[in-house]
Amino acid sequence: MLALRRLRGVTLRTNLYQRVGGAQFFQQLVDHFYAGVATDETLRALYPEEDLGPAARRLTLFLVQYWGGPRLYEDERGHPRLRMRHVPFAIDADQRDRWLRHMRAAVAAMDAPPDVVDELERYFSMAAASMRNRPG
């Protein structure tokens, strides 16, 4: 999550949020992701709201906070408690895999440096697996 950079003999620590240029990166990533979700009948059924905008905003705020940006998600919604928040939704292996497929496509669309892609891929794989709460 943190990277070290040397600048004029000083070692600077930077988090992924800083390395990708801030919130705009995550906003675009989430936009790509939800464009895929919108066309996926199986995944779309997990989103009770007619408009995916509120879900996209929540995910953007969460990712910004998780990767080292402002803690706006927590200010608005409290502790993330991701598993608890997803319990009401039946998430099986197929839905997990669909979610991950759309997120990987979104990451690929961002044309980020390989180290950023690797960090995002590791996190999203772990997160998708942990959200599964139904057999199958």
C-alpha cells in the first residue's frame, strides 16, 4: 500500500491514493465497474436502487479511504463493516466471479502502472472472496 520514493536525498512514503493522483482515479475506476454491472442482469439484481449512482458514490468513497485518501466514507457511513453490510444480499460464487470480472475489466481500463494493478488485483480478489455468503 505504501511505496518509497527518493527525491533529492529524502525518502518519501506515498500511498496508492497519492500514486494514482487522488480521487479522480477511483471515480473513473468505479464508473467503468458500474458500466459493466449495469449490463450484467445477474449482478444488477443485487442492487435494489433503480439508480446505480448512490452505490457508485459509496464504493468510490470507500476505495478513496481504503487506499489512503480522505476518510469521507467513514464520516458519512461509519466503519465500513463490509461483510456485515453485504449480508442481506445473497452472494454466491457466480456473483463473486461476475463482480471480480467487471472490477478486473475496470482496472484494465485505467491503464495504471503494473505495481498499482497488482495491488488493486490482490485487494479486489480478497474482497470478492470475503463477500461470498452463500454456497454455490
